[in-house]
Amino acid sequence: MWIPRPAFGSPSYQLIVMPHFYVARRRFIPIGLTGLLAVLVIVAAVVGIRRSPSSPSEALDDPSAAGLQAAAAAYATAWLTGSSDDLIAILDPACTKEVNAGSTFVYAMLRRFRLLVKQHTGVTASDIKVGSVNIRNFRFGRSGGAEVQYDLPASIAGNDNWNTYGFSGGQWHYEGCALGPPIGGFSESSSLRRRDVWRCPHCEIR
């Protein structure tokens, strides 16, 4: 038997139709909000994963100041605790074309540097902690200067550890073939040339 639908707003509509509407609204809206929140959480997680590099090498691909800071930290870490491959990976590609990964020359250079660190500070290089990184003259995706801070007084770590980095080939790298140690640099004023106490002779990649 066909029963006509009550007119909107009539007493019959409010009695028969509206209760179902309100039940449905109370039942499904909370579920909808829960689902929406779940989607937002998932989206936020995905965005967070995409924006947070999972490794230092991925951070080097970032053309922003954060990438420059990551490059400086990677350069310092390579000198203090890294392998020959680690240092070569952060150097200027134009200067490493003739250098093979694991080069005995780079290995000897790192070993000499770490001996000098121990000699001048009494601290093993691997025990020196890389801290924050200051930057200057930053140009997005092009170049910038960076100086790493350490858990050592300036009288030991140096007061001028600035090095220049460039961005090319999709990542940041140390700029130039004459390598400046990331620690142990001293200068009396900004107009004077930096004196690297721990610079090893012939630290140049060609």
C-alpha cells in the first residue's frame, strides 16, 4: 500500500521524518569527523615525511639554508670521524674527478689531520661534537659561507672556521680545491687571512 510522504514542516513530517534525520545526523556526523581527522593526520604525516630528510645526504639536496648547514656539518664530520668516501662526497665535483673513492691520499690527509687535533687539544677527533652551524652571505641554491660550532672553547676550536660552499649538480658541496679544515682556524680580524693551526701540508685536491 502506498503511503504519501508528509509535507515538509507538517506535524506528520516532524513526527515521522525528522526523528530519522536527527538519528542519522547524530550517528554519522561523529563518524565523519573521526574520518576527517584521520585523513588530516595521514596527510600531515606524509607531508612531514617528505619535508624531513631521512639521511644527511638527502639534506644536502635542499637548496635552502638548511641544506647549507647540513653540508657544513657533513664536512666537519667527515674530517673528524668520517671515511675517505665521506669527505670526497662533500667536496667540489670539479676537484674530485681524478680522485677515486677511498683514495689513499685522502685517507693519509685525514689521518694526519686527526693526529694534529690530538696533539693540539689533547682530545681525540672522534670525541669532538659537531654542534650548530652559523651561515653568512647565503644565496638560495647558489652559495654561502658556514661555520660549525663545537663543544670546545674558542681558544682551542678557533675563532674563524668559516668555509664556503656551493650548490651544483643538485646538492651542496665544499667549494674549491684547497681544503680548509673545519676547525682550528684563527684570525685577529676579518681583514686578515685566516691561520689554520691544524692545516696539513698540501691539503689540496686536484
